[in-house]
Amino acid sequence: QVQLVESGGGLVQAGGSLRLSCAASGSIFSIIAMGWYRQAPGKQRELVAGITSGGNTDYAKSLKGRFTIYRDNDKNTVYLQMNSLKVEDTGVYYCNGVSDHDADEYDYWGQGTQVTVAK
């Protein structure tokens, strides 16, 4: 089992920045990738960024350059630095962790953190 706890959301003006944190606990040795997804009102959840255990990163094309995902292995925490925020970045941001156990992959999700970008 993996537990994920997000923090760092809030209200910010357009053009501002926020940093989200996702702290992992439990069977962290089994985690092979972590990422951030978001869900805007009335829309489907979408991938924002991901990072593998090897450090490879991936981003939604529309966000690359404004958002950066990185991790602190000592703290078992993944961060999402969000710059130049736009109103359309508003949504609930979820941390995701993928673990590999006996060749089966399992998805874990945090509770979500609200990001609201005001004009």
C-alpha cells in the first residue's frame, strides 16, 4: 500500500506561481512512477506531468515550459512547480503513484488539492 498526501494548493492571481507537494509513505520502494493529474470543473481528469523512478519526466504538451515536476528522494516527496499560471489552470490537482508488485501495477491517488487561478 502507498499513501499519498498533497499540499500546496490555493488561490493565486493569474501570472503567479504555486508549488504543489506530494508526500508518499507506505510501500514506497515499490513506486515506479509518480505524477500529477488535474481535473477542471466539467472536464475529465488529465495528465499534467510525470516522473519515473529513473528520473525521466513527461509533461502535457500544453504545459511544458510553465510546469516542472521534480522529486526529493530523501523526503519521499514529488513537487510540481507551476509558473505563469492561467485561469484555465484552475482545478483539483491529484497526485498519482504507480507501484509495481509482483509484476502487477497498481495506481494510488491522493485526496486532491484545489488550485484556483483568479483573473
